[in-house]
Amino acid sequence: MFRLDPSYVGKVWPAFMWGVMLVAALGCCMGFKEFVWFMSVGYGFAVMCIGLFHLIFGLVNHSLTAASAVISVLFVIYGYRLGGYILKRELTNKAYRKTLESTGSTKAMPIPVSLCMWAYCAWMYTAQTSALSYRVMNGAKDNLFAWIGICIMILAIYGEATADHQKSEAKKKAPKRFCDTGLYRYCRCPNYFSEVLFWVGVTVTGIGAVQGRQWIMVLIALVLITYVMYNSASRLELRHEKTYGLDPEYQKYSDTVPLLFPFTKQYHSMKVYRD
């Protein structure tokens, strides 16, 4: 399971992928404490664990190329920053915690439901990072697309960290006002957009390394995470409409600044009714 085999080349789900999925499952197992953590804190830490796994595996098996090492390190940075940020926010931000509780996100789930979600999340995070796994399994050499994808990943990590920081600072100054400064001038969910951008970068690194039907796994994962981020942006928009919908400043902001994708005219994910 934790070794490479020539028969893995071009295969969609050989034994090696079960090893990666096991690592992902360990990374997101804290969801059994808080169900929502399967998809939030566990998401970040699972990606971090997968990055660490590939680093250690590559060093032990002497299969680590420069690009694979950088991608693995970026997984660690991305996962640790995201998981740590969400965990800190949920443990220290009482207002955010109250919002989660009001939506039922912290409600305990039956064990069978938690097990199903655990398995799904472990598969999902394995699929999201599969471009790196396939690069390793196929013995791919570093190419230009690997480095272009890495640049996109770095930009996305910077964008997400910046957006989170800007929102935190804005909330300190005006806790009851929406954030419309910094990156929030270009789209209302720059952190979610940056997350999509990160996985676009990961997908780009797979060009020239991922083979044949392996692209099915990589592209399905990209579509799913884009859908998840769009759905998250939609739910955030709904909460903001309930909180700020009657504020003329928010109305102008939400009607002129795109929801998720900058420089588009996609302002709302739903029909907005305002009296």
C-alpha cells in the first residue's frame, strides 16, 4: 500500500491511493467530535497530512522531485493555515460559534451518518490532491505546467490568508458591519474564490503528469470543490441578506460586487426580495 509499483502507472485507484485515503481519514477524524469539522477543520488538516505523507514517502523512496516537494509543502502550508484558522475561530469567536449553533451545524449526528461523512470526506480530499499522487505514481518529471500550477497555488494561499485577515480586521473595527474593503471590493467571498483558485492550480500541475482516465478523478474533484465553494458563498449570501438586507449600503455593495468570481456580473445566487 505504501510503496510504488510499475503497475500503478496510469491506474485510477491502485493500492497507493488507499494509503493516501487512510492518511486523509486520519486527518479529518476530529469530525466525530464536531460533525461540521469533517468539512472544515478536518478538511484543512487532511490536506496537511496528505502533504506530509507525500514528503515523507518521497524522501524514503527517493522519488521526490523538486516540483513534487514544493506541491507537498504547499499542501502542508495550505492545510495548516486553513485548519488552524477555522479551529481558532470556532474556539475563540463566540459570535461565530453562536451563528453555527443557530444553523444547526454543531448538532450531533448518529454514528452511521458520521461514518458515511467521514468516508466521503476522506475520498474527497484524496481526489482533490490526486494530481500529486498521480504525478508520484506515474514517475512524472517536473515540467513547465507543474511550476505554473505552483505559482497559482502560492497566489491562492496568499489571497485566502489576506482575505481572512482583512475580514478579521474589519470586524474588529465594526463588528456589526459587512466587510467591503481590500479584496472584498472585487468579490464578496474572496476567501472562497482563493480556495477554488488553489485547486485550479493543483489541477494545472497535473498537466503532463496525469494520464488517461486519471483525469476523471482530478476533474471530478475540481468540479465538486467549486460547487462546494459556490454553495458556501450562497449560504453566506443568505445570512447576509437576513442581517444587512435592508441596509442601503449593503444593497448597493451586493448589487455591484460579484458574489464569488471577480470581474463577472454574477452578483446573486438567488432572487433577492427587498421591501
